[in-house]
Amino acid sequence: MAGVSTKEIKNRIRSMESTKQITKAMEMVAASKLRRAQAQIANSRPYFEILRNTIDEIVDHNLEFSSPYLKNRGGNKVMYIVIAGDRGLAGGYNSNVLKMVLADIQGKEATVLPIGKKAVDFFKSKKIPVLTDSYAEASTVSIGDCFSISKQLSKAYKNGEFDEVHVAYTSFVSMLSQTPDSMKLLPLVREEGAPKPASRAVTIYEPDCETVFDAVVPEYLGGILYGALCESRASEQAARRTAMDSATSNAEEMIADLSLKFNRARQAAITNEIIDIVAGSQ
């Protein structure tokens, strides 16, 4: 700060104080949205668990049961639903999940369905085929949109347009930890060696178990997608809250450092004035 006047230092302090107010406000907003996102996660889990149990029950009690959703085609055409944010200022929230997907699709015939403006812009810049950009605003995607996406992709998978369908999102571990993750939605995989449910009365499905299974799978995928969306929203707000808290702390440190330099510069100016007065009086 050598050669910088006290006025310039004071202006920088005011600028940092304004920045601190903005980051503090954004931190508080993120904390409020995070509480709502956590409530959405808790509310979405029971629905998902019921559908999961229904699918497991049909598969486990029908050994000769077959469905196109269970067949592993072994092809190279993959679809990735990628959930990111609409804005930045959230640490590595967006970049981590986008880099993970980019690494996963190397060498594959991939198409993406991006959710969030950051995801749309990223894959368009990389010249990767985008199925639709209708969900560029992640904050406005509803549970109805999730079921619409799942039904559309389930139909495309049955028609052979894709060999695999994945969803990439950010898993909410804790307030300080969010990890990018991906899940294969289709084909569904029977868990080898999983414990069989206890014997009970046989459930009769009308018209038949395969029809019920094919009807339940899109609903199940919609539930998974909505759950992943809730996880990503909570992760985004947690990451933004942490980033803004760090930015606020950095602003406070800079203000303290600038205040110290301001006081030193002012003291030096006063000392020089006293020296000038004494020299003039002599």
C-alpha cells in the first residue's frame, strides 16, 4: 500500500464493507432455502420407498418375470440427465458434477438432458447433443416435470433409442459436504444375493404383473429423479452458504487489514505535518 493515500484506502474499505453486506445477505438467503430443500428431501423419500418396495416385490415373487426395463442391451448409446444450478457463487457445486459427467461419457454415444442454466451452457459449449433445453431454469422444475421426463425417457428406452439412462446430481451429505454422484436408472438391475422378503400372502396383479411393472417403472423413475433434484437443490444452497460465509470472512479480514494500513498512513501523515510545522517554526 506504499504511496496510496488515506482517501484511497478509505474508499477500498467502503467497497469491502458493501461486498460484505452482499455476501452476508446471500448467505442468509441460502440458509433459508436450504431448510426448505431439506424438508423436500424428507417428504419425497416415503413415496420413493413405496415404489421401490413394489418393484422389488414383483421381481422377487415372479422368477420367470421379464420386462424390457430389465434387459441389459450392452449398447453404447447413453442418456444422461444432468442436474446443475442456474447461478454460480456456489463453490465447486456446478463444476464438480459437470466434470464428472464429461469424464463418464468419454468414448460413448451420449446425449444429455440438462436441468439448470449452467448445465445447458456447459454441454452446448462442448458440442454434446442436448435432447432439450426446456428445463434451463432448475428452480422452476416441478415434480410434474420430473414425471414427464421419466415417461418420455422410458418410452424412448423401450423404443431402443437409448441403451442406458443415467441421472447425475449432487448428493447432500451434510452442511459442509456435497459430493457429485450418478445413478443408472435403466436398465433396472436385480440385486444378486439380496435377501428375499419373508413369505406372505401372494399378491395378484391385474391384468398381470408385467403390465403393472411397466406402469410402475416410469413412476418410480420420476420419484428417483425428483429425489435427485431435491438432493441437488439442498447441495447447491449448502455450497452457496459455505462459499458466502467464506467470502464474508475474507471481506472482514481485508477490512481489518485495510483499517490497520489506514491508521498507519494517517499516523504517518500527521507525523509529517508535525515535522513540517516544527521545521517551519525553527
